[in-house]
Amino acid sequence: LKLSRLRLPLSRSARDSRGFLSAAAMAEEGFVDISAEQDGGLLKKVLVEGCNDETPTPGSNVSVHYVGTLLSDGSKFDSSRDRPGTFKFDVGVGNVIKGWDVGICTMRKGEKSILRCRHDFAYGERGSPPKIPPEATLNFEVELFSWKEKLKEPYEMVLKERIEFAMKMKDKGTDAFKKQDWASAVEAYDEGQRYITFGQGSESGGHGQGHSHAHSHSHGDEPCSGGHGDEEEETMAGLSEEDKKLAIALLTNCAMARLKAGEPELAKFDCTKALEFDADNVKAYFRRASAKLALGELDAAKEDAQKAFELDPTNTEAEALVKKADLRKKQLKQKEKDM
């Protein structure tokens, strides 16, 4: 070993009367105090930085791996990595030790950290025999993979709440789309459209269930920034024109992400639902045409592409898609002749 990598044991003066790190020792080892009391009860050391700035909120269902060791001698008493799959639980609601409830809510997706939990943030004065002795301070190496927030269902929200949540999901989906994280983009857009379209028409909630018909406008072939207006707060109240724009943006953006993810059938479904809100939406026709082309529905793809081009004669992509559908048909006919 190189001398520069050798670490001398911390002296007794580096620890307080309870055996916990002093402020200077914390800084030396890379730990920070994340306890509300700032008394050293819960320390955190980041080993691998996570992505973005989002952290789980209390009640979120998190997916983690962990390795638990005793601070006193470094012995391992438990590890999720010794078992198949990740460990999933609801954080911040008292289902696990206090150190986890507090510490994991400070972590970002993909982050790996050590949570050093004093006994009052772990298993208390009695410990958890036979593996965890009384008043034991524990180290947990925790890796946070993902989480899903616990939310009220659409029927439990008033319209204003559903609109606000849908806007949040649109922003989240657009951020994921820019990072080419198609699966996360689809998940966010689809969840947003489920809330904003709830109660619209004969069916409510769920994928592809809304049946309102209204006119709106479309934008370029990038994620739209549809907004919302001031409406009644009754759960089943109708959408304003601005809120319909938001619904269409979520649906057409979701379709675009699904196309990128190789899910043309579901993309087609999203576009059909968007057209129920706006029968002249260019993006919905064009993306549905793209989905149908991917599914081999050439005549239907050409029809939708022609409609998009009629609505927007400057849409060269729609014009090109018409030609592409014709070419595919010719190629198929030639292939049949050659057989």
C-alpha cells in the first residue's frame, strides 16, 4: 500500500463522550450532520453523487440497496445485496429506523451514501439482539435507485390540484425527454394526462379514457408548454381551453416519447385521444401517422400524414411521410411479385 492511502485510527479526542465523531473529525472523514438537532445523531457521507436535485418526499415508495455494519468493529449485520432484488419501502412514515426516514429523504436518484446512525436514530438503547448490541451506532451504505411518490388519486383531487400536478408531470417529462430518458418521459407524461383528463367524457382516468372534444392549437415538434386557466374546483368540472392545451401537450408529448421508446401502438392511442380534444391538431395527426407507419398500417399512415399536411402546408415532415408510405407500399408490392 502507498503511504498516502494509509489512515491512522481516530484518537479518543476525535470522538465525544458517546463515541461519536467531533465536528473536526466529521469534516476529515467527509461526513456532514443532517440531523435536525445538529447534535451528530445522523451523519451522511456521499460516495457517489446522484442525478438532478429531486429527493424523495415522505410517503414515497423507494427502491434501495443497503449494507449495514457496526461502527464499533465494522462487522456486517445485514445486507439487501445478499438477497434477490432491491429493498422497497415507504420512507418518512415510521416504517423503518429514524436514520433512514430522515437520511434517505436527502438522497438523489442514483446516489450512494453512508448514513451513520447513532443509537437514537437506529435501534435505541436495547439494540436488536443478537446482531446489534445496545446503544449501537450503525453505518448503512445506501444506494437509492428510484422512488414513486404516494399521491391522491384523481377522484380525490379537485380540478385545480389535478391541473397543478399535470403541469408538474409535463415539466418532469420534458426534462427526461431532453436527457433521452424515454421511459421516464413516458411515465411522467402519461401520469399527467391521466390526472388532467379525469372526468372528461363517458370514462374517467386511465390511459386513453377521456372523450372531450374541443379545438386548440399545436406548436412545433418539441415538447409543448401548454398552460392552464382559472376554473371551478369541483372534481368533475370541465376543462378550460388553456387546460385542454395542457392535456393535448401531455398526450402528444407522450406519443413522441413512446415513438422514441419503440411503442407505436400506445403512441397511436395517445394521439387518438388528443384528437378528441382537438380534431385539427397537426402534431397528433403527424405522430399518429408515424406510429401507423411503424406498425405497417401504410394506408392509414398516409391518410393521417396528408391530413397533417392539409392543416399545415409548411409541414415538410408530413409531406415526406406521405412519400415514405407510398414507397413502402411499392416495395411491398414488388416483394410480393418476386415471391
